[in-house]
Amino acid sequence: MRPVPEEPRPGQESVWDYPRPPRLEPARRRVRAVVGGVVVADTTRALRVLETSHPPTYYVPPADARTDLLVPAEGSSFCEWKGRAVYHDAVVDGRRVARVAWSYPDPTAPFAGLRDHLAFYLPALDAGLVDDERARPQPGGFYGGWITSDLAGPFKGAPGTHGW
């Protein structure tokens, strides 16, 4: 059963206005990821994926990330829209942080712009910032969306939302 979308306040966008299948677009905001006190990504050239009921997932160009701190992680997953994802751990000051990021080395044609861009998983970070706002993770521990104050939900991911 589809929930009742929250009424967006001025300056907010509703995740219920996002499309399905998802859309890829420029983020037009500064996106940063911090691991172990180190900024591992900082960009104003991020892309975002928008999908109905999900907060945006931000993808950072590899040139704007500390790829020297990222190492391949085991495993992969498959997205029906984007293709096969691979995972990355971060090694900062000798400490390995599991699965801080994922990327699509060979995305599907509609998402070709994501090739090798890095999406950072908020629960593994010290902080994920959009402009200067600290983002909150999408509920449920599975999806990678970043929730900011300019979004109206509710957001998919919490128990009972699987069928949305």
C-alpha cells in the first residue's frame, strides 16, 4: 500500500515526485564524505539518482575522491536499473572501514554517466555533507540515499516499506 506523501514545505522537493524508473541528473550541490576524520570525497560535480520514495543517492566522480584510500571489497550486487555494483573499503590511518562506497564499472546505457563514480554509504562514514548540511542515512540499512532538510518523505527503507 502506498503511503500518504508528506506535504513539501517551501524549498523542499517530495521524493514521491521522483520517477520510476529512476533518473540520473547533476546534483548542483557540494557533496563531501568523511571517513576516519579524512575527507575522502569533495565535489561540486556529483550526479544524483532519483527514484520514487527514495532520497537521492549521490555519485562522486573518481577525480574528486581519494581513490588512493579506497581498496576493492569482496562481493557485488545487482541493480535492475544500473547493473552490477562493486564495493570499496577505505583504509585511513591503518584502519580499514568496510564497504564505505560502491560503484558501477559497466553500468547500463541509461546510467552510463555513473561509470566508476563512487556512491558513499552514510552509516560507514563519519559524516556525509550536502552543501554544509550533515545528511541522514536512508532508513533500513540497505539503500544508499542521503536525507537532507530539503526533502519531504516518507522514505522507503524502514520496516513495512518493501512493497512501495
